[in-house]
Amino acid sequence: MNFEEFFAERLQTLKSAGDYRIFAELERCAGDFPRARRHADGAVEDVTVWCSNDYMGMGQHPEVLAAMKAAIDQHGAGAGGTRNISGTNHLHILLERALADLHGKQAALIFTSGYVANMTALSTLAAKTPDCIVYSDALNHNSMIEGLRHSRAEKRIFKHNDAADLDRLMAADDPARPKLVMFESVYSMDGDVAPLDEILSVCEAHGALSYLDEVHAVGMYGPRGGGVAEREGVMDRVSVIQGTLAKAFGVIGGYVAASANTIDFIRSFGAGFIFTTALPPAVAAGALKSVEIVKQAPELRARHQERAARLKQKLRAAGLPVMPSECHIVPVLVGDPIACRRASDLLLERHAIYVQPINYPTVAHGTERLRLTPTPFHTDAQMDALTAALCDVWRDLDLQHAA
């Protein structure tokens, strides 16, 4: 087999379909979010970023940066290996305690990313529980799907956000078999929110372990930023809550929070924890400081929601096809992969606005979109500039407006 020809052919297939991904070369500007510097063809220009998952701007918060710098001076750059080899840094313990407290759980366990957290926790829970059946929402994130796949557990897929369909599937199975239900609170591409009370009621009726991914909700919902489950008053009913340190908390890493036995079980049997180098102490320090700040910042959450609502209002008033969204995520439908890529390019080239196109496999064919994520730091003037730029691009590409 000629591997070079095979790779080239497959890449060309992606390009022809419009699904080949091109990444802008950017420098985030500390203290001046959402401004960034773009490098292209030897030139550097300022751009406004409208698609960052640093939802609250905490990746640039001066106290977070100071905590990370101090930790480097005190602990050095790396963790020195896995926690099983090098031991657990004190900052890891402090961060896990803070995350357990955030979710009202007995314990928490941190990982190098939210993806690894989902992969490890779900594959461990499903694989190590004898005869377990896993019920997965149809639109769950790839990291959850991969965790399920690696567990090799028997699975059922229930209709998206449909508690009645979940109940139907569970009722058809042996009531004596262990059951695990995995779902998200905020679905990041459409911006819809799960009916937590209904799904948890089904889990409770069938004695199932509930596993809730809150990566797009932690820090942003609830009185202390515990997520949608905290906002809805159901955190105590969720068996395992999974979150990330890379979005609202602005650093990197993932975690799960649950009972002490559940966390110890994942820690003791989870290969993705046992064999992966631990988070650098500086990262743990930055995340810890960010969690501490966000817990005490309801005004930041209020500002964030106000900014999202304002942007939706402006875009809809301009006739742009904003997709229905119940949260801070603002998807604008394009519906064609090549046009979506071109719209992103024109925004960057003409208007110095960076919005990465969202194409397959992140979303289904025919639902390609620009996914906007306003933060507390985007101004009305920046929203007006974005709206005008999108209208210009929509006219140029003859894209469909809202009905």
C-alpha cells in the first residue's frame, strides 16, 4: 500500500466536500480579551474573536495568571509524571476539594482534559460493572461516545432530550441488570438544555446511575457556577457530574465529581487516569484560583447571559438565521460546508472577525453553521460590527436569511 497516496486522496476528499479544516494562526492578547493577533503571509493584524470557549474570559484574569506564575516559581514546570508514579501535588488535592465543593459531592478527580475525563470515567464505570447497559442521548459528545465504545458495554440510544423514550427503553430491559444513563446539560452546537428533572426521574425509577456532562455549563449557571444541575436544584440527584477546566474556568483539564467510593473506583481502575501524566502544578493553581473567583461572581454570570441575549436580539433584528438556543451559545445557520468555510474566510479577511466554521463531523451535513460565543467582555460596538459584517457576507454569498 502506498500510504502517501492514500493519505493525499483522503485529504482531497475532505477538501472537495468542504470539510477540510483550516486553522487561523492567532495570539491571544492577555488583558485585552477578545482581541487577538492574527499572523498571515508574514503580516500581523488585530482581530476580534467571536468563537472562543473561554466563555468568561478567565484565561486572561490577572489573578489566575498571577497564581500560575507563582506556582511555576514554587513547583517548576511539570508534575513529574503520573500521580501513581510521582505522587499527588498538593495543588491537585486543593483543586479536587474545590470542585467537589462546587458540585456538592464528596470527592472529585482531575484529568488532563474533559475528553480524557469522559473517556476514562465512562469506559471504567461501564466496563467494570458486570452486565451493565448504557443508555446514551443521541446527541452526546464524541468523548462520551468513545468512552462507551471502549467499554464494550451493551448500549441503547435514546432520542435527544426525550425522557419518555429513555423510560421506554429502560422498561424493556431486565430490571435486575445494572444501568447507566449518560447525557449532557447544555448541548454545545445547538445550545439546547436537557430536561434534567425528567431524565433524573427516569433514572431513579429504574435504579440507574446518572452521568451528567456539564462542560458547557459549569461556571456559567447556578448561584455559584455549579452548572444547570445547580440552577435546577438537582445536583444531589446526579450520581456523577463531569466538567471541564478549559471553558468557563479558562485553563485546561477535566474532572468528575461524585461520591467518595465512585471517585475512588474510577481512580483505582481507570486507565486514562493511571497511565496519564498529571496536570502541571501551575495549571492546577490557575484552575483553582479561577474556580474560587467564579464561585463568588454571580454578577459575571448575569453579564454573560445579558450579552448572549443582546447578541441574539441584534442578529435576529438584522434578519440573520439564528438557530433556537436556550443558553449562551449563538449558532447562525449556513447549511452548506463550502459556503460556511467561505463565510468564515470573508469575516476574517474583510472585517478582522474570527469565527471558525462548524462543519461535519461536528454537526450533521446540511446544518453547517457559524457558532458565536459572546462573553461578558464583548461590547455593544463589537456586536454591531459583527452584525454588519455578517449581513455583508450573507449578501455577498447570497445566503438564506431568517424566515
